[in-house]
Amino acid sequence: MLTNDDILMINPFKKCLHMKINKNLILTVVLITIIMAAGSNQIFLKTSAVVLQQQQPLKITNNTSNATTATTPTNIRSSVQTDFNPNVTSPRISKTAFVDPLAVIIGDCEIGKIVLVAPFAVCRGDEGTPIHIGDYSNLQEGVILHALETTDHGKNIDDRRYSAQGSLLKANDSAFKNGFAIYVGDRVSLAHGVIVHGPAYVGNDTFVGMNSLIFTAKVGKRVAIGVSSTITDGVSIPDDKFVPPGSIIVTQAQADALPARIGSPYEKINTSVLHVNQELAKGYNAETIRKLAIEMEDALEEQEMLQTGSPTGSPNVTASSSIK
């Protein structure tokens, strides 16, 4: 029979033992967490290395002639044939644009001059087509461009394309064939995490803040959209407006009542963002741009030679006199 003294002696021992087990358990969990985290980093690094190694040139051939038409890395690839989109289309990317190896460009996407497409940005032109990104614009990390079908079994669908001027097109409009499921104008900044889901239109010189959504909507020129905003339900944001951060714009009355960009906290944000991203695009693509400049100089020199009949391009030097 245990006495009270015995119980008092045993209980502290049991309590200490319990505390020791808890401490050991905690240390074990922490150790496992560290090991798992280290392993995850190694896996991520190895995966990134594999992705970069896989960016080997891929020859895309014309299905009708089997002639090679382009050489592209595997993160830039053609669309596939479907019942709603029977044409297999390859991206069209300016030589002066920079597409990061970890970005993805699929199908009917057109990307203009000095455009920066940052890591993990996606332009998916395999459903609603085509998608246009204008000159000097930027798609920052995590940007997604995608659109609803524009045709179904060869028939156009109403209100699924915009003209380059920003008009929403009906299926029977003759301009529909030249329209865009998504049109992003020149000098547009799409900041980190932005989603533009067509049908959608974004006018020239517009800034779209981080984690914002534009879906079935038009945004005019020189607009500044604050972070985490939603613009949808067929609204049209007039030119030179400011959309305050966190706004949800779903009626035209809301869009028309928006304040002016001039005088807002976002008044000049796009100017600096454009500068940074254009410099990055040129820097990452410096060798390509240098080669293009040399090619242009050679072409101009050859043109002058043909016009003047001079091997140097000078009208005072003829081929016969230069041989002497």
C-alpha cells in the first residue's frame, strides 16, 4: 500500500519524465521539419535545373508543307486542334521581347517589341484567340492571360472579341475575324499576379495593380488600377480613370463614377514601372538586340550600295575607281 509520501515522490518523477518526453518529441519534430525543408529546397533546385536543361530548341513545322518555320524552346509551343478551335497556331514573338524560360507561351499569342514576360507568367492562346500584347508592355510574375472560346464548330460567338480600337464585336461583324479575345495595348504594365481573362481589352499606357482581375470588361487608356481590384460584368472603364485598391467594379455607373488618375496616388506609377521592365527586357536580351542592330546596319549599308552603285555606300566612289 502506497503512502502519501510515496505518491508525492513518484508524481514529481512521472511529471519530469513526461516533460522529458515532450521535449524529446519537440526536438524530433523540429529536426524532421528542418530535414524536410532542406529536402524540399534541394528538390526545388533540382527541378529548376531540369526545367532549364529542358529548354532545348524545338523545331516547329508547318503541317501543310513540313517545312521548318521556327525554332523555339519548349516553354513556347503551338496550340492543339479542337472542335472549337480547329487551327493549330504558334506564338508570334518579337525578336526584341524577352520571355523567361519559366514563363509559358502557348498558341495564338502575339508579343510585341521590348516586352518583358517574367517567370511563371502565362499566355495561353489555345481557347479564346487571338491574344495580343503590345509593344513595350510587361507581364510580371504570375500574370495569366486566357480567354473564353471565340468560335464553336466554326461559328463565331457574339461578344467574344474586341477590335484593336476597343469595340466589342458581334459574331456577324466583318471585323470579327480580325478581332482579339484579349487585347493588351502598348506600354501596359500587368503587375504580379494579375489575371486578364477574355473577352477583355486593356488600353495603351494603363497600369494594372497586383492580384487584380479583368474579365469580360474593357479598360481604357491611361488608367491606373489599384491592387486587388476586380473589373467584370461587361463594364467599360473610361480613359484616364483611377480604380482605388480593392475596388469591385461590376456596373457601368460604378465605372463612370471613378475618380481621375491625375492627382491620385497612382498618377505616375506606370512611367517608372515601364522604365524598369523595359530596361530588364533589353538587359536580358542584350545579345539578341546587339545582333539585330548589326543586321540592320548591314542591311542599310547594302541598300545604300545598291542605290549608289558604290561598294562603300558613298556616291563619290564607284566600283571601278575603288579597285584602282
